[in-house]
Amino acid sequence: MKNILTNEENQQLVHAIQEAEHKTSGEIRVHIARRSNHAAEEEAKLTFERLGMTQTQERNGILFYLSLEDRNLVILGDRGIHEKVGEAFWKDLHHEVIRHFKEKHFLLGLLIGIQRCGVELQRYFPINKENPDELSNEISFS
Ligand code: CA
């Protein structure tokens, strides 16, 4: 079950994250969990903290958390970006990504989700000068 994505597809996601983070201080991560000890929402929050995502300077990290066991997707935005885009954005984004997941287009769904987050992050947290990569772009697993 770990391999809903091939290694090559993982790399495509990493590349998409790099692209989305270009010209924004915002940070995006994707985490794929095989098993969860808690409900997906709760586990996503714990993962968000465990990955250090609450430590960004502008609190503008976004996590795509996939729980394979209960076939769930949680998208979490830290308070900086959440204040800007509001609840409606997350709902709409979730809806769109899930629509692709239901057709088993996992890569496409995530690519579109990452790209949409990049647009919002660049809008609200633009940066043209030095832009440290605060969080790794690699996909994480548990
Ligand atoms: Ca990053």
C-alpha cells in the first residue's frame, strides 16, 4: 500500500513543491501514512508538528496528509496562510483533490493541489530576495 506512487511520481511531487515554493516564503509538504494510531485529522495535526511545520517564520506551511488505511486526505494550513485564504479555500481544494483520488489519479490530484497552494502562497507571501527552504520538499512516510 505504501506505493500508491512510484519513485518517479514521488520525484514529480518534489519538483512540483519546488516550483510552488518558488517566489514565496510558504512551505508545502506531502506525508503518506500507512497506518494511523488516531483519526486522520488528529494524526495529521501531530504529523504537522512532528515535521516542524509550526516552526516556519510566517506560519505559512501547508501539509497534504494521506492516510492509506482509512483512505483519507487531510489538508492542513498553518495559521498564517489560513488567515488569508479562509475555510472555503481548504474545502474547495480538498474537494478537487479527492475528485481525482476517486478516479485513482493520486499523482494528478496532488500535483493540482500543490499547484493551487503555490498560487495562494505566492499571492499572500511573495518573496523575491533570499528564500530559504525552511522545510524539506521530500515526501515523508510513516
Ligand atoms: Ca520546502
